[in-house]
Amino acid sequence: RWHDPAIRKHLGLEKASDAEVFAEIRKRKDNF
């Protein structure tokens, strides 16, 4: 759930937009 503050904090993206957080998570999943 990319809108979860804990996930944003873990990614270092507390201040990022939802789209930025979503893109970062997609990128990390693609690298799996």
C-alpha cells in the first residue's frame, strides 16, 4: 500500500507525491 506513511518513511519519500512513491515501488519490484 503505497499511501502508507511507514512505507514512505522506509523509502525516504515522506514528502514525495503519491505518483513518485508508486513509481519507486514499481521500480523496486521490477528489480526483484
